[in-house]
Amino acid sequence: MSDSDSGRLLFTSGDEIMVNTVEALLKDNGVPVLRKYRGTGLHMKIIFGNALIDGVDLFVPSPLYDKAKELLDVLLSDDAILEEDEEYGEESEDE
């Protein structure tokens, strides 16, 4: 996907690990991704490595947006379930 056809915005985050995870999931499922850094984000990444002050936008082709959104929703719901399980596990260990 080229810059001239940036597609639709799917996801924005300042957490590079999460951005990398979402991008890998999409690419593994045949959805091309265009990463655009906000503000000074790219400059900060070049200078400091993983420092994403302003965040990253992930764009996908418009025809694949629904597929990409479904994949993202599953990933985010899985993360939410894992966080709930961890919280539940911590509470049950205290009892």
C-alpha cells in the first residue's frame, strides 16, 4: 500500500509493542498495513529507539477494513480477557 493510497485508519497507539503486534497480526492474515508516525514520533524513534511520544497510526486498504477490524477486535478482546484472568488470579491467590 502506497502513501498516496493510505486507506482507512484502523488503529492508533503510543505503545510500539502493541503497534507491532497489531501490524504483525494483520500482515499474517494478508492485510497490508501502512504505518504513519504522528508529530515527532518518527524522529523520536530514530533518536531514542522505542520512544513514541505522539503515537503511530495504522492504515489498511479500504476494501480490507472490515476484515482488519474483526482481527483487531479479537486481539483486543483476547488482551482484555488475559488482563481479567490475571486480575482474577491475583485476587484468588490472596484468599
